[in-house]
Amino acid sequence: MKNRSAGDILLNTYAWCCALILTSAVLIIAGYLVFHGFSTLNLDLIFAHTPVLEALLLKKQVFGGLLPAIAGTLALIFLSISFALPVGIAAGVFLAEFALPGTRKILGLMFDIMASIPSIVVGLSGFAVTIFLHQHFFKQLYPCLLISALCLAFLVVPYIIRSTQIALESLPSQARLTAPGLGATRAQNLWYVLIPMAAKDIVGGVILAIGRSAEDTAVIMLTGAVATAGIPGSVFSGYEALPFFIYYTAAEYADAAELMKGYGAALILLFICGGLYAFAYWIKKKVR
Amino acid sequence: MTNTKTKIKVDGLNFFYGAHQILDAIDLDIPAGTITAVSGPSGQGKSSLLTAFNRLWENIDGAKATGRIWIDFGKGLEEITKKDYGVHHLRRKVGMVFQMPNPLPMSILKNMQFPLKLAGISEKNMVLEKIESALKQAHLWEEVKDRLSNDARRLSGGQLQRLCIARTLVLQPEVLLMDEPTASLDPVSVEKIETLLLDLKTRCTIVMVSHYMDQIRRIADRNLVLSDGKLSASSQ
């Protein structure tokens, strides 16, 4: 291109370099994991010595395989998103559509602070609340899948709130007037028009929330994840999770084979996240 | 002018966005069964004037209107600016078409069903009859009758605008507010919509914002020019 100033060229080069560095970093990490973990990917890694069918039908417990950790991770993602999604969308709708400017400003600030709370602090708070509830109200309550899921929901809900709010506020002003112009009430406008129109951008926030729920270790190690628990039988039981397994293996591995298993677990976690992202992306395309 | 009976009467209408006043004590009588064009420079409050007739300004942040407006829905002039006047009922009687076609994110059929659903009309045969009739009035039926379940957003610009007009007509409004309805369309679509408006004025009173003097001369019964917050009749 002719007549480009030195500043333009510099900015362009800088932008390209940044994009290249980030893309390379992702490829290097993924490549490193594949390089080390791919050879460990086999049925033994997941089921150990338990027959596959019997393990899947929960007839026999899997010891030494990753099936319980995979099941725990999936249950954790499902539960935390189930808690965070309705609350996050409702709060986002409130901020975008009903809150007065002053309230919007204050609540917006609160949610931004919430998003910046370190996960270890959320984990500690969850643990403290569990102990308090255990001592004063529910003697049977211990750190468990439910507590972890609630803590993770608290951690990811700001992403859903903000993405819902921004998605609704970004809708063209004429789109907001279409249904009221036909006689729709505010609630009908929201339900039939605004939320469906904003849905594809709301899904973006949900994708971020899924990723965070899947990978967070600090919260779950304080609120219910354990090294050996088997497939969780209820939301009140302890559970295994892939991020915790990876962390635990990296910190405590006894031999090279155990470390390789950690790489395999990391690769499986990457696949799970990839699969969930692809699913969310498919929903995003469908709602468009 | 085809009729001298007053359909809309405006008395001392002021319109504000925040502290900025854009309409200043407007008085106006609009005869029934006519097309009244409102023209004038951009940003003078032409669209705002339209939103006063169906109180849609109440859904716009920072907008405020004062003054009184009456509309005759067959039982004499009713003051629609009274606080307790049913605004959702009003908007079904006073339809509005916007400058840019604004299909709802659903199929052609569902777009047409939507206003009926809001009005509590659900009897299947009646709904389908009303939809067919409105699409025929909008000269769109032949083009879409075989693909009613398709996403409305796949229609062309001209078809979309006619769909939006049909969606308004399905409620059989008595007043039609049109905010530059042909601004984004090609000449063929413009001609179709102008023909449609001339057809419609036998059933509806139309108030239309337009920048195009040729169009105003072709279809409007009178032209009102809005400038500096005041309305004056043009000598078109």
C-alpha cells in the first residue's frame, strides 16, 4: 500500500507480532501437550484395569484411571453453569434494561470487582462458609461437589452478567422499539425479541464461563476435590477432577510414568474444553 | 384532500431529549383518510413527532413529551396522552413502520403472528386469514406464500420493508406512522411501497416522514415542514 506513514507501519507490525506471539504460544502449549501426552492416550489411561463396559455402567469402580476425574469435571461444569446461567442472565438483563443509571454504575462496579477476586479467595470463602454451616446448621455437610459448583458459579457469574448486559445494550435502538411499537409490554419485548437477538453474544460469555469452570483448581482443591473418590454418587460427596489431578501429579509425581499420565490428563482436559467450546459455538451459529 | 373529518388533533406538543427541546408548542389537525408528509432538515424532531402519536417516546431513554393529543378511533376524539390511556392498545391502533426494516429474529409467519399473539388473537383460522390479508395488502403474498417458514431476515430490503408494513397492517390499525419507509430501498421497491400507501389511505390515516420532495408530491395530500421546533405547511 502506498503513502503509509512510519507510524502506520510500526503499529501494523506491532499488531501482527502480538497476534503471532499469542497464536504461537497457544500452538506451542497444545503441541507440547500432544507431544508428551499423546502416547499415553489409551483406554488404560481412562479405565485402568477395569473393563470398559462395567466401568461405564458403574458396575465396577475405576482405580488408577481418569474416568472418575473426567466425570467429576463434567459434573462440576454442568452444575456450576446451571447455577450461574439463570442468575447471570437475570442480573445482566436487570443492569441493561431496568436499573437506573446510578444503580447500574454501582452494581457494574461490584460485578467488576467480583470478576477480579482471585479464585483462591473464593475457594477459601467457600471453605469457611462450609465449616460455618457444618458447625451450626448441617452436621452432614462437608466440602463436596455442590459447594465447589456454587463457588465456581460465583466465580464465573460476572462474565455472564457483563456479556448479557453488553449484548443487550449493543442492540440497535430501533430493534428495541419494534415490539413495543406493535403493542408488546416490556417483558414481552425482552422475552420474544431482545434476549433472542442478543443470544449469540450472551453465548460468548457462557463460553468463557465454561472454560473457567473447567480449568479452575484453586477453588475446587479447598471445597471438595480429592485425589481418590470414584465417580461422584451425589452432589454432597467428594469428587475427583482433572485440573486437581494435573496439579497433584505435577506436584507429587513419583516417576516418569506418573508424570506422563498428568500430560494425558491435561490433553483430555484440553479436548473436553475444545468439545464444549465447539458445542457453544454450534449453539451460537444456530441462534444467529 | 379526501376527507375533512379530524383523525388526529395535537395541542401544544413539546418534545424534549433531556434538557434539549426539539418540538415547541406544536398545534396540528390531521384529517382522516389522508397522507400527511412531514419533511424538514435532519435532527429537527420529525421522527420524535411520530413517536408522540403512539407514545413510543416513553420507551426511549431521555425522551419526554408534554401537551395533549386526541385520536378518533370511531367514537369521537379520545385523549391518548392521558396517563391512564392504555398504551399497548393504542399502539395496536396506531401502527408504526421504521426507516430501516426491522424483522424480528424469527420466520416470516412468526413475524406476522407476533402482533396477533400480543393482541391475544390465537384462533388458527382467523390468524391465518388475517396474515394472508395483510400480506396481500402489502403486495407481498405472492412472493412469500410458499416460504412462510423461512427466516424473515433472508428477504431482500424491499421485501423486508413490505413485511414490516404487513406486520403492522395485520392488526388493522387506523393510523399508520411511517418514518422514512423508503429511505433504504431501490426504485422498484419504492414504487411498490408508494402504490401500497395510496391503496392504504382509503382505510388508514397515514403520517409519513420523508426527505424526498418528489415522493411527497406523488403521494402526500399535504406536506408539513418541521424546522426549529415549529411546524409549517408547505406550498407543494
